[in-house]
Amino acid sequence: MSAVLGISGGYHDAAAALVVDGVVVAALQEERLSRVKNDPSPPLRAARACLSIGGIAAPDRVVFYENPYARIERVLVSLLRGFPRTFRQFPRAIGAQLGSKLWILDDLAEGLGVPRAKVTFVAHHEAHAASAFYASPYPRAAVLTVDGVGEEAATAIWHGTEQGLREVAHVDYPCSLGLLYAAFTAYLGFAVNEGEYKVMGLAAWGSPRRREELAKVVQLSSDGGYELDLSYFAFHTDTELGFSSKLEALLGPRRPAERPWDLETAEDRAYADVAASLQALLEDALLGLARTARKRTEEECLCLAGGVALNAVANARIAREAGFSRVFVQPAAGDAGGALGAAILGAMKDGAPRPAPMRDAALGVAVDAGEANMLASALGFAVKRVDDRDAEVAGRLSRGEVIAFVDGRCEFGPRALGQRSILADPRAAATRERINRAVKRREPFRPFAPSALAGTELRWYDEPGDDMTRFMTTVRRAKDTTLGAVTHVDGTARLHTVDPESRFGALLSAVERESGIPVVLNTSLNGAGEPICATAADAVAFFAAHAVDALVVEDVVVTRRPS
Amino acid sequence: MSRLRTVAGLLGHFLHRQRFFLAPLLLVLLAAAVLLVLTGGLSYVAPFVYAIF
Amino acid sequence: MRLASLLAPFTLGSPRRRARLLAAFARAEHASMLDLRLAAAATPSPARQAAYLSHALDEERHARTFAAAARENGGSDPVLGDAEDLFARRGELGFLAFVHHGESRGRRQFAALATRAERLGDARLATTLTAIATDEAQHESYTGALLVELSGSEAGARKALRRARAWEAWRTFRRVGRAMAGVVWTVSMTLLYFALLPFVLLVLVARPARRGLVPR
């Protein structure tokens, strides 16, 4: 038996993944256990949880998702290239590298009680590529990895075959589409590494009328490459701000972070136009890269990974226009997924077979319904156990209730896929407003996603589901406004298609029996700024702090006592 | 003592024939490491930390 | 707390200072919430798990209240606090002693600031602070009872509290030391930086940035 633990972390969204004899046994982000959103610290809690799930005392090998030596080289080289503007960053950057990040392999060995010789690493983008290709159902594929930055590459094209992954081409830091998007996220007043989704949601409210101006910021070349004009950016010389005053001179002043959004005003509409233009630019850049990948590999299938691959709107456009017949994005496409890629690469290097295609993302810790029962009772809530959980939930949803729903093991990645979800009826737009304002406390322009029973989606959407809708990593256009709560302002929806044979599929069937439609509004089970719930305690704490009508943890139903 | 493996890894990386011309940068790292030992380990947090560090 | 009442005129004097102080409170309450959630996950006792979770919910509410108050005074969203994981580092008894000590200090501080806010004519802030101080008193009381229960005696509880205070003083000492070392590091590294010009030339010649799509 061979057990390989993959680890990502150090920068954001740390995670661990365990592969035993070629089977992905567990994968979990550290934030789910530490309760610190996007927790970057060495994921020892997540690693121990994965080992415990697999019943493994000590792994045979630990594989980190990045080469720490190449990283320190790139840091030093880019600081020197930026001389003398990088003088403020130099002490901090070198301090962080030499003070902690260089020693990550030692920290992992000590923290997990594994001999240091058994702790190795793979390259950042190779880990991303593996996390997509080896989780995909394709025997051969082109692979495109796009993120902020790894050791040196910010984008890479790979060719995945029966022989393994081979790099075809790459674009180096500082020309990074991830950092481009991050810089605009900061310009629009959102938190970097967190607000990128908001930029994508906001883009639907604007029109790409600033696209021409943005052509000065990023030049696309005919070979699929792209170049950033660094004079508009500051991420290479400044840790706090991603963009320079020149960008503000081009597009107008940045948006103040604290001002509430009001898209009725011309001012905020103008910011939505910037978001839409950025989104259009990103899509054009990704399309160029994807078409090059198609040409160079001559493959029919494409896998995408890296933080930028979480851009569902761009993914849909790539699927339509890049010339591939199938496209796959696994749900933890960001850095967390690097842990999965590292574990798979390590296992295959040790002779394990390629893992089976990823069927679902329920790879985290399981919930303990008995614990939820005990805690909810102790906090004074009404608790009951039900025989037919699905009928109970369906009935409540049809009465317009908003339900916190917890089932089985938690999802790997940022998407709620039916294990840790807030569920509601997908029809009334008022439901969306209620969840946005009372539960998520987020900007009113952000959409919610529909989960539909696979095979029924053509009743509401223009195209059938595909390899991506299974993991909610693409969008579809709605045929009408029936599902008002889950249709974005531009008529799209981040559709999630659910296997009828799965437990969540059974719930959707019960919902259909109750309401006539096998669709629910499905958003992640977390409050504003919090990681998604993992354990029963998280779920009960969420229920106590948020105005949802009921908490359902497997067969345990928790409600508030009438006051 | 196991940290020697990391030191060896770092040296090996910079002395590799593909980038031996960067070997002088080891002097910079050595000077910084001496200063770091003198001042104690430090850690920092900032949003663009992953781009620079 | 005497120090808090002495500092109150300064800390509450202007909306900006008020916002900064409230944001610091929000951060502290958030950090405390995280530690309590970790403790709830780690304690072997279901009763204490429920108690820590309930306490964590209060801290979360306090953090939100303080963050909202900071925003009302013109501050932006506060940076969220980080967990110290005192349960894992100090054991359950050490953790409880630290929490008890912190709650007691928080209660005194908030009560003093509430009085001050009232005098300054900010009735709303005074009410908020008083309500939170009341919660802190309840936390102080339950952690006090648990301390006695876990240590087996009043004397044991007092000993744990003395240790918590000593550890906190040591932590402060180390933090100040780290901050000073940080200044020395920054100054010396900045000096080193400007001595690196030859290396800059080396990198510019030997490793110019590669642009566009680079084939493997």
C-alpha cells in the first residue's frame, strides 16, 4: 500500500489531499478546520484530517505543490530587476522567504512526524495541470493552467497523454492574468484573493465599453501570448496595491472600498463597465491561449486549472469558441487544487495508477448528525429527527423557507455542491434578496446558482449540462425568467447538474414531487467573510447567527423555538 | 539538523548549470540569513504577498 | 481598568481614533471567536463544547457590532483577527485561564469606555459597550466556574490564572522584542539592498525578463 499526501499553501488557500494506491481518498482546505478564510498557513489540521479519513498513521510520502528554491530565486531576481523601486519590499520579501517559506518542507516533516527525506515537491503549474488532467475523464487532453504566479510561470500550456504531462509553453511572471484580475479587483474596491468573484458578478451589469482602453494595459499577440504593460501595475513593486496611478489616470479614480454599491448611479455603472471590459479582455486572452493549446496539441479535450479557471463565465466562452469538443475544470481549480495535483503526481511517480475520474467533490470531513443534535439542543433550539429527510426539506422549500443543508462529507473547493449548502426555492427573485441581505450580507448584484437534476436542464437552459456543470464551473443561458432567484442580470446562471443517483439527486427528485421542478437555489453554507462550514459545530453556529428558517444535518432538523 | 537538507537543496538549485550565473546571489541570501539569525525570524501578511514573496 | 479610563479621552476623542479603536476591538473579538471555535472542536467534554460554541457566537456578534460601529465612525472594514490556538498550545486549563483573564479585562475596559462615551454624548456607543460588557461578565463567570472545576480547587484556579498572566507578560515581551528586531532587520536589509547594484546588473544581463509565450 502506498499513501501519498499532497500539500498546498504558504500564500493562500492551503489544502491537503490524500491518495492511497491511486485512489483519491480525501482532500480538504485548511480554512474549513481553522475557520480562517483562505487560510494560507501550513495545512497541518487538514493533513491530519485527511490521514484520519484514510485510516493512515503516517504517509509514505509528502509532496508539496511548489519548488521553494525556484520561488526564492524568482523573488530575488524580480526584486533586483525592479531596483531601486523595490527597496521597501526587499526586507519584507526576503524576511518572509528566509524566515519561513524556505523551510516549508521541514515544517511539514516536523508537523506530520514524517522523515524529511520523504517530503518532496513538484512544480506549481505541474501540480495545477495534474489536478485538472488526472481528475478529468479524458485519457488525452490539452491542459491550460492560469493563475497569479507559481515559481516563475504565471500561465502554462500542457499536453496530457497516457505517458504523462509535458509542458508545451509558458508565460512568465510578471505577465500574469491572475494578477491582472487581482489588480482590478483592488481597483474596484474589493479584497484581493476574495473579491474576484464579485468582479465577475459585477461585469454582467456593465458593458465592455472600456475594452479599447484596456488594450493599452494588456497586449494580446497572434501566437496566443499576452503582455502586460507593467507601468499600469504595482504588484511587482508593492505588496499592498496591485495597480499604479497610471491606471487611475486611464480609467478614473479607484472605487472607495467602504461605499455601498448602488448600480442605479452612473458612477457605479461606470465601475461595472470597467469590470465588464476586464472580463472581456480576460476572455479574449484565455481564448487565445486555448486556441494555441488546441493547435499545438491537436487534442479534442481541454482541462483548465489555476485560480483563473474559477471564472465560470470565461470557461463557458472557451467551451463554445476555442474549438475543443469537451472542457473540464475540477472544482478546486485554485491553489487548493495544487494539493490534489501534488498527491496524484507523487503517487504516480511511486507506481500508482492514474486515479479514476472525479465524480464528486465530497472529499472532506464527514458531519456528525448526533453532534449537531447535542449542540443545537444545548443552545436551546428545537431539534427533531425525521424518517424522510428529503420530503421534509422539499416541503419546507416549497413553503418558501431558506434551509441550511448539511450532508455527508464536505466539498473540496469553493463551490457548494450539495454537501454544505443554503437551499431555497429558485423561482421568486425576492428569495435572492432575502439571502443576500440577511444571510450573506453581500453586494446585491451577486448571483446565486441553481442545482438541477441532470437531464432536466434543457427545460430552463439553452444548452445541456457537460463535464463542467457537474462542478458548477461554467454558465448557461436561461430560456426565460421562471427561475428568477437564480438567473443573473445578463440572463445567465452558474448551472450545477446533479447525478440523479446521488444523495443530492434524490433530494432534487423529492423537490420535484413537491413543487414540479427538480431545481433548487444552492449557495455555499457560510456567512459573510467566513469559510464554508465543515463540522456539525460550524453548521449549528451558522444557524445560530443567521436568519435561515431551518438547519438540516442529515436526518436532524433544527428550528428556532417560537418566542 | 534535517534543515541541512533544505540548505543543500537551495545551494544545489543556485549552483545548477542552468543558472550557475546566479550563484553570486547566494551571497545576498547568506548576508540576509546572517542578519535574520541576528534579528530573529519574522513573518508578514499583505494582499500581494504571493506576487512578491 | 484604570489605564482604559485614563486613555479614554484620547481613544474616543475623534471619530478617526474611535474608528481605529473599534476596529481593534472587532479584530480582538474575531480572534477570540476563532480560538473558541478551535477549543470547541478540541475539548473532550460535550458540555464544554457547547459552552465554547455559545461563547464563540457571542464573540462573533461582538466582532460584527464593533465592525459596524467602526464603519459608522468612518472606518473601513477591519482586518480580521487571527487565532492563536491557545487550547493546543496551553492546554484546556491554560486556555480557560487566559480566556477568563481576557474577559475580565475586556469587561472593565468596555465599562470604562462606556462611561466615557456617555460623557462625550455618544449614547449609542455607550449602550453598545455596556451590552458587550454584560456579556463579558457572563463569560468571566462561566470560565471562572470551569477553571475551578477543571483544576479541582479555587487554589488551582488561582494558580492557573497566575500562570496565564505570566505567560501573557512573556508574550508581550517577545512581541516587543520582535517588533524591535523587525526595525533593525528592515534598516539593515535596506542598507544591504542599496549595496546590491552589481547584482542588479548581473540579473539584468544574465536573466532579462522573458515576455510573451515561451515555448518549452
